[in-house]
Amino acid sequence: MKHPDFKPFPRQETDPHYLAKFEKVVKDYWNDKAICNYGGKEYSYAEVATIIEKMHMILEASGVKKGDKVTLCARNTAEWAISFLAINTYEAVVVPLLADFLPESINHLVDHSDSVALFSDEDIWPKLDIAQMPKVKTVVDINDFSLFHADKKVEKAYQNLDKDFAAKFPQGFGPDNVHYPTDNAKDLAVINYTSGTTSAPKGVMLRYECFSATIDYGHRYLPNYHGENIVSMLPMGHIYGLTYEFLYPLCGGVCVYYLGKTPSPSLLLKAMKEVKPYIVITVPLVMEKVFKSGVAPALKKLGLLTKLPGISGVIYKAAGKKLLEAFGGNVRYFIMGGAALNPKVETAFKKMQLPYTVGYGMTEAAPLLAFRCWWEYAPGSCGQAVDCAEVRIDSEDPRGIAGEILAKGTNICSGYYKYPEADSAVFTADGYLHTGDLGTIDKDGNIFIRGRSKTMFLSANGQNIYPEELEAVINSRPYVAESVVVDRGGKLVALVFLDQKAIEDAKLTPETVSDIPEDIRRSSNRKLPGYSQIAKVEIVTAPFEKTPKMSIKRFLYS
């Protein structure tokens, strides 16, 4: 069905380049708020543009040229966003590194990327070793755009910055002075390292057109408008957060609020109520936690009423309205990505009439590969292929037999920086990207992820077993917080981290708690086919380690 308020392709700019979009909103909304720290400093478009211009002068004084690499490694803040824009519009290549990488990894990746400058903060910079980054000549403190490290020439340029800026713009710096380059579609814009490893690091190379394609897609299918707000909570060093919690909204005239470090649930909801975002970009784990802690207990108290025809619909709709109000009451879209949504939670969200959808992508696609607006979204899927990429399933029967998902398009990366071996392995002979994900596709084009090709188990009788599907069943059991299924000599073992708060709230006796693993195994197996039965459930005492996009690092568990 079509949503009655949806306006297809609302933007028809002649230039889809995201920097052309950004230049336009800067000029149109010069004095309005653009980027803010929640509860802290707020920057207007005029202030953002002014700092960008001043940073261009510092980069020029540092000898940075178009195409040179500049690393950005700092905590999520409005200043991080402005620093990215300064480097990006200067046409240097931004190398965003996650602030959670170990210092020795940051040292190594700065050097591996051939970065000649570094933007950091007072938390990370003291832990780094400039001797391990011999190409870096200038280090900027993003908090106030002062210098941590520079030679005398750059220090002098910084000391005279305000004077030289005034001399460069004797009539004052205004909207007419703002000009950002757009003739660089094929040029390298970003190198994004997907992990902090110090051996054979994979730096994904993304061109300006990669971002332009995916941002333009967002503007056409997820319309946003000036005067709206968004709360940014994902790490900016990851392409998911960088593109869809920063560049996509900002280039549409939306004000972006940064929470800084990972917020507590109470701070997150407080910010949501005050900022009133039009969209929530997140990962399934966050929404599952919101459901389990806030919605599920209330539904459980109502017991059989939630199953009665007529009454059930009213109850779920009321729960959905309450959840929307908790997020500020202005949310038009809940967008989840990075992992599958638990089927039990998804069923509840559908009954609650939440405007949610689950997309699919990866860093190499900047990041979007599949998406569908919530009113057209097929539950259990990850949407349909975006129109800037061609997506196909490498299978003789894509509808019935899972095959690897392959992709090709304007938004797909150029390969990996200084890693030709990875390039040759990740692309097919005809230029399709190996995603490493397995999926099927239905007659309407909806894509269903069936697992990772690297995590698939093959049973003794030749059946393909996808641990993610088993984990979805296990995670729906009472008192399960999260799980990982591993293969031990042909036996499937479920590693389970229990929800301690749920156990405490239920006032379970020690004897009852000790029975939980076997209860999980038996109840899960009743819902699983014979070839994928769980042989054993082991309880782990700590949450599973996760990637920045909150996917479990399953390679750590066996």
C-alpha cells in the first residue's frame, strides 16, 4: 500500500552531489541551527561554514593537497562533524577511525593510510605516539580547532588565522562566499577501516559519488525537511552512522544533535523527548532492548487480554502510541540495520503499528544495499535493492535456495587501500561485490538474509544451517538476553547470556534458575527442524563482545 502522506522524489536538484546539497542548505538557512551537542554548544550553518573555511586555511598552511589523507579520530561530537566537513570539502581524503580502537591500532592505521594530518581530541591524542605516525605534520584539536602539534609555519598561520581570514574576506564572510567542489564524483572521498587490526588492515575506499548516490536515495525515499531534528547515537567512525545520522539529514536541512558517548537508556529517551526527532536510525539490538524492558512487561501483565480478538488490537495500538511518545512523538520512521530483528519482537512491532523497517547494507556500499519504506516493507525481509545498485543472488533458484548476495553500482567501493589481494577476492570477474551474506529473494524483489556464508554450518546429511535463524528462536525464550550458536564436532551448542533483571523481577529460586538452560534447549528444539536441534545450552557470564554497529563478534566464540 502507499502511505497517504508520501511524496515520491520530492527533491529534483539538477546536481545530486551531496556537497551541492550541503552548499544549498548552508546558503538557504545561514542563521539557523545546523549541528549541536545535546545540552551543549550549538552551531548555526554560518558558524559551520566559517570554521570550515578557517580549517581550509590551516590545511593549506600545513601543505595538505587535494587527495592527501587526513585522519579523523575523536569522540562523537558536533565538532567531529564539522571537522569531517572541513576535510571533505577541502578534497582531502577523510580517514575516520573509531574512537574505541586501541591506541596502537590508531597509530598503525594513521600510518598505513599515509595520513599527513590528524584531527583528534584531548581524550585520544595523549594516548597516541607521534613517532609512530611519521607522515603526520599537523594535529588539530577538534574541541576548539586549536593545534596539538604543528611546525612553526603552521603555528604562525594559526596565530594569525582571524587576521588572515578577515583579510581574505574584507566585506565579511557570507553565503555568497560558500562554494564547495562537485566535479569530483570519481575521486576518493573516504577510507574507512572496518576493524582496528594491525595486520593486513582493510581500508574501504569510497568515492564522492558513493555518498552522493546513497544520500540522494535517502532524500527521495525518506524525505526530510528543514526545521526537523535527528538524534545521533551511532559511532561516526562507522559508515552507517556517518552517512545516515549525519550527511543524509544535514544535507536535507535537518539539525543534527550529538549525544557524545554511548548514552544510558534514560539519557537517550530524555534527549528524544526534548529533540523530537523525525527519524530514529539504530540497530535491532537497541529496539529489542526497548521492547523487552518497556513494552513486554506491560503486555505480560495484561495476560489473556492481549490474545482476545478486538481487544488485542486496541492494546497493541495503545502500546505503540506510548512508545512513539517516549521517542518524542514526532518519529515518522524507525530504521534498523546491521543485523536481523528478532521475529517475536517484529511481530509485536507490527501489531503496535510502529513505522519501522529493517534495511541492509555494508561499509563497502556506503552503506545501503536494500531498503523499503515501512508501509511497503515485507516483515522478515531487509527490503528491496536500492535503485543505485544492482543486487542479485548467486543461486540457481534465488527464491528457494539461499545464495551469496552480490552487488554492483554507483555506491559500491573501489576496493581496499593498499590491499590488492583483498580487492581480487571481494569482486567477481564482472565487477560484482561479494557481500559474504546469504539470501533469497521473493517474486516482489524482497530480499531475505539467511545468514553469513562464513558462519553457515553444514550438517552431516548436507543441510545448510544458519546460526542466526537458530539464535532468533533462542532469543525469544524467557530470560534470554542474547545468544550465539556454535558447532562443536557436529553438535550445535548455544551460548546464552541471561537477562538478570528479568530473573530478579520474576523472583526465581536458585533451583529454577539452574533449570533455565535445559528449558531453553527443550523449548527451542520444539520450534526447530530435526537437522538443527540444539545439543546443549551453556550459560555465559558476560554480554557478548560486539562491533561498533552492535553485531556480535561471533568469531570470538567456539
